[in-house]
Amino acid sequence: MKEYLDFKKARCKDCYKCLRDCPVKAIEVKDHQARIIKERCILCGRCTVVCPQNAKIVHSEKDVVEDLLLSGAEVVASVAPSFVSSFHIGSFAAMEKVLYKIGFSFAEETSVGANVVTKEYARLMSTGKYSNFITSACPALCRLIQEYHPDALKYLAQVDSPMVAHAKIIKAEHPQAKIVFIGPCIAKKREAYESGLVDGVLTFEDLRALMVERGLVFDEADSWGGTPSCRTGYANKSKAYPIRRGIIHSFERRPAGYEYFAVDGPERCVTVLENIDKVQGVFFEMNMCENACVGGPCSMVDEGGAVKAAFDVRTYVRKECESMPPERDDLQLPDVNIAKAYPKIGGTGSMPTEEQIIEILRKTGKTRPEDELDCGACGYRSCREKAWAVFNGYAGIEICLPFMRERAESMSYEIIHNSPEGIVVIDRDMNIVDINAKAKELLGITAVSLKGMPAVDFFNPSEFLIAYSEGKPLVHKRIYVMETKKHIDLSISILKNNDILFGIMKDVTDQVCYNERLSKMKMETLVTTDEMIKKQMRVAQEIASLLGETTAETKVALLKLKKTLQQEEDK
């Protein structure tokens, strides 16, 4: 399947904003990453507009167009009238000049085709076959009806879009020409591909990139040396197509018998399609983009600039109508058939049975009807719609935020309150966020509910205050609690993202007491040993003294014996 749109993997942040805003839920979230379900996507581009991370990837055809320009073929640009608001220029001549310098043979506004489409709308409405009438200029809207609201197909104008109608006119006049559409729309890429008439699509962002690469700027003052469009010289009110009520104002005379309403934005379009059978005789100018085409996903209108964008287009059309005569009856256009059939497109996804839905709901703790909050946080409008997405593999169980939060809180509660260690959680203002029974026991706290209470009312939080003020964790600080006569090893972690201090208290009283007893035994042993040494020294000294006296006496006796023996020998 041809690629048109996707998301950057590294930028998705599990916010589900794209899924909430997608009118057809053509986005799946797996492994914390949003992805386009291509077979469901209508390419309205709403997801790219609302994504806070700007994670869109609109697959560019810039290389394809550059190859066409280098091929030597006659390449014609069909430019959406919303160029006025995106590029802030007041004339098409400036656009023609830039496109000629880029390499296009000539350029023309898509409003040439829009003018033909408007006339065909008027003809169809005059037949009386349409009890309600829906315009077909927006390809994303047409796809929405074909795939998701086929009951409204009987109201959809069986007419080509202005882009395709213009392409048919160009092909009739230049059969060998290559046609490139330039506009703010992503859905035009698929429409162009399926038409077989348009050879490439450039978004306004792509065109800006081409201009930057070539060092080109718009200059409305200089004259242009190329051949101007062959259909200038008359006022074309269909240039107002890009703004709200632009199609309505493009009629020279509005066909009678209809009330005229402009509906823009995905939510409003879906609401109208869901209720369209309840009204009769209504002309619906419908556009999937908020503020119509000037708010297209690839326009370069600044956020909040929709009013200015609409004003620029209105001013452009008004000046042309004031300065140029009305369309001439003798203006000859090729006779092309712009009838278009919009068949029903088979939807994707299977419908689970009631039992299967109940089982999926049960996995997220929804066992009763009142458990189905239908909060929309996951991006789906109801818990049952989300169960359908899970059944079809478009979503995971875990994207139910209330369920995941409840489970996380339950897990954290179990961890904190069943921990063998004392745990206390304190906020930046030194108020207690949570505390378990073990911590109360160690600190001698008897109060039942402490959440939100100042920690200083129950224990000395100075270590927590120091850790927070210094922005450094505390590791195994030994403290003594007078109230309980407990020795505690305190460790404090700082959860900076939440301004929370997480304290763990380990009871080391037995270890401290054992160490104290051991120290006492060592001291007693040292004293005993010292006394024994002293006693042994005294004994040794006494023995030495006795040995000294005995030795002296023995010496005297032996000397006497020696002397006696010598005297006898001398005789």
C-alpha cells in the first residue's frame, strides 16, 4: 500500500491526542508508539495538526516532481488558491514566476477546475434528485462517507474534485503534459494517485523547500518573462473555495430550494453525517479541515491565523471581481466529463460478540455497566469502542488510563504498606504524602490518618529538609528515636519530577544493641586480660626472686665444696 502519512517513532509520548482527534480511529498505539492504520485512514491530516510533538511524517513527492522537471517533459502546475494565505502574496503572477524558475512549463490555479465543478453542482441541484446535497471538493470527506457513512452517499455530489476536473482540462489541451498539484492537502496525494491523471503532488511545505534550495523568493514587483495562463482576464469567484462558505459564494446564482450551510472540522462533519437524514433541502458545503482548506495540514498558516488566512483569500477574490469583468460566455474550455462515482468502500475491522466485549472489558476491571466510564482518555469515545479496537488488534488493554492508574496506585499501595521497612513519602512543603504502618511503629506515631499533615507534627523531618534543600539523596544515615528507643538507618531519595522525597527506614536496633553488648564484652575481656597479665608478671617476679636466692646459696655451697676438695688434694 502506497505510503502517505505516518509518525516519527522517537517522538510519540503516549498522550493519545492524535487518537482522540482522529474521526475514524485510524491510529493504533502499540509499544507506546502511535501508528497509522493505512487501510482505515482518510488522510484528513487531523492527527498531524494536533500532535504536540510535531511527530508527523508526510511522505514527500518532491523527488518525484524534480525528476519530472528534469525529464524534459512539459510539466504543468495546478495550484490551489489557498497559496494566497500560505505564502502571503496577493497575485498569482508572483507564483507563476517562481514556478517557471523552478522548471514548470506553465502554471494555473486549480480554481479553473473549481469553476467547472460549481456549474456542475448547480446543474445537478436543478434536477431535483438530491433531497440534500453534499459537495465533493474535499477528498478526505468523500472517503469518510464512502467508508464510514455509506448511508449518506445518496447525498454526495457525483462530481470530480476541482483538482481532478482541472487535470482533465489540462490533459484535453496538453495530452502529453505531466501534471503536478500544489496545495495544503494530504488527501490529494491519494486522490491524485487513484485518478491516474495527476503525476505528482507537492504540499506548500514542499514548494517552500524547493524555493529555499534554489534561493527563490516571491517578488510581485518584477515582470515575468514566461507565458501567462491562458484563462486569465475574467473574474473567477471559485477562487474562494479554500475558505468557509467559499463554495457557496462561488455560485453566480444559488439554486433555489436549498438552505445553505458550511460545515468544517472532523467532529462537525461526522455529526452532520450521523444526522443528515433528519433534515431535507439542505446544501452542505463540507470540509474536513477546520476553517476549510486554508487550515489544511500542510498549509503554512500560523496557529490562530485562520481569520487572517480567510481575510487574505477574500481580499484576493474581491479585488479580482472588482478589477475584472465577469466570466465570458464565449470562453471556450475543453468539453470534459467530470462525473464521478463514489462507491461504498468496505470498512476494516471485525465486530466482536457481546461475550467477547464483556471479556475484554473484564480485563480492565470493568465488570459492571457503571465501571464503563467512557472518559475518552484512551482516544476512543466509549469503553466498548475501545474494546472493539482491542479485539481487532488496533489497541492494547493498557491504554485504558483509569485502569492503569488504578493498577499503578494499587501496586504502589501494596508495595508501600506491605514493605518490611518503614516508608514515608513527603512533599516539598514537608507534608506527609503517605506513610506505612512500619514507619509509624518506628517513629511512635499512633494517629490513623496522616496524609497532608505537616511531618513536623509527628517526627523530626530535618534530614528530609536538608536533603531537599541540598538536592542530594541521603544514604544510610543512623538516627535514634527517643520515643521508641529505636535505632534507624534512614535513606532518602528525591523524586525531582514530582518534588517528592521518598524515605526508607530500616530498624537496626537489634544490630546496634548486639554491637553494644559485643563492645562491652570486649572491654570486660580487655580488663580481665590486663589483670591476668599483671598477675602473671607478679608471679614471674616472685619466682625470679626465689630463684635468685636459691642460686646464690647454691653458689656459696659449691664454692665451699670446691675449696674443701682443693685443700684435701694439696695434702
